[in-house]
Amino acid sequence: MTNEVRWRRRITANPFYSHCLTDVETTIHALRDCLRARGVWDRIVRAGEREAFYSHNWYTWLVNNLRSNHMNSSRKDWAIEFGVAL
């Protein structure tokens, strides 16, 4: 459960992500868009593929990257690498 969900349910005082305190903690922010997460992804996603990698909503992003043949098709083990990094 993210802080955004906790906040909407009145379980926490604020919806912000504890690592950066500047953005609301949504699923996609915590897993991909936070500067800390982005630092990991930028090390393993090729520069030419980053625009597409960062452009989808969380569900599409997750499903597409877990399909080996979708993104990074030249990297046959991408789904495994993605899952481990995630």
C-alpha cells in the first residue's frame, strides 16, 4: 500500500514518498519515477530506449517489461533482468 492510498484512507498524515518528500508516493513513483529508482533504471535501460520505458502508466509499464519480446528485444533475458531490478 502506498502513502497515497494510506492518505486517502486517513491512515497517514501525508501522501508523500519518504525517500524524496517532494512527490506523492504512487506505485509508479516508488518503482520507476523517484530519483532513486530512476538511478537504477538508467543504469540498465539503454539510452535509446528510455523515452519509451518512462512513458507508460504503471500497469502497461509492468506488463510490457515482463514480456521478453516487447521492449529490449535484443536482450533475450530482459524480463528476468527487469524483475530482479524491480
